Amino acid sequence: MKNNILEITHLSKNYQDKTGEIEAIRDVNLEVSEGKFIVIVGPSGCGKSTLLSILANLDNKSSGKISFSKDNIKVGYMLQKDSLFPWLSILDNCLLGLKLKGKIKKDDKEYVLKLLDTYGLSEFKDKFPNSLSGGMRQRVG
Ligand SMILES: Nc1ncnc2c1ncn2[C@@H]1O[C@H](COP(=O)(O)OP(=O)(O)O)[C@@H](O)[C@H]1O
Ligand SMILES: [Mg+2]
């Protein structure tokens, strides 16, 4: 019996820029079963980040189908380059998404503080990104 948590069929993505169209991925097909740990390997520029950005809903696909087996699946994606704002403290960087949505509650802040603790970053919450190591910045991201 199939126990796929994710199915990708005929997924393609073209980017448009000033010079024209760039075909980033073409006809990607992938099935991922629950509990599987998979690695996507390929040369620089082959479309790995594009695929992950589409899966995390950070970018749109051009064509194809992505189906998750459940509606409440959350896709987390640690970006290659952290996009922390240098002028915000670690805590404020972590709270930014919620702040922009304009609905930050006391519980949310407590949850973020708990997460910082989980990732060993509590004592850095009032520091700024430039005083953290690359790995620590990734964890903040
Ligand atoms: N925002 C973008 N605009 C135009 N082209 C892009 C953009 N992002 C990626 N590309 C192009 O899409 C292709 C795949 O890039 P990417 O997914 O970043 O590859 P990888 O992560 O495997 O190194 C490359 O040719 C890259 O130049
Ligand atoms: Mg990449």
C-alpha cells in the first residue's frame, strides 16, 4: 500500500528576467513516503533551491502538481543564506513574521522564547546577528 506523504508530478518552473526565460526545473517527479529521510543532490544551478522554495510555498510553480497527503502539513525550509536583519536583535528577528502579520500575542512571544531555548540561543536573544556564528544564525533563521 502506498504511504506517500508527498507526491510531485510533472513539476516545472521557469523564471523570467530581463534576458528572457530560464528553465530552472523540468518535469520533476517524486514520491516521498512517511518517515523517509531523503537527500536531493545535484550540481550548482540544477534547481534544488527552486524545488524547495516551491514546496515551502515561497515561490510559484509554472506547471505540474504537488500533493500532500494531509492538509495540515507544515513545510519548514532552512535557507542556504540566512536572511536575518542586522539591525534587529535575535528575538526581534524571530518575532518579525508575527509582527508583520500584526497579531503578536503574549503566548506567541513565550513560544518564541521557548524555541530559542530549545535551540540553545536564549542567552543571545538580545544580541545582534553579527555577533553570532554561521550555525547559530542558521538556527535563528
Ligand atoms: N529568482 C531567479 N530568477 C531567475 N533565475 C533564477 C532565479 N532563481 C534561480 N534561478 C535560476 O534557476 C536555476 C536553478 O537555480 P537554483 O534552484 O538556485 O539551483 P541550485 O539550488 O540547485 O543551485 C539556475 O539556472 C538559476 O540561475
Ligand atoms: Mg541552492
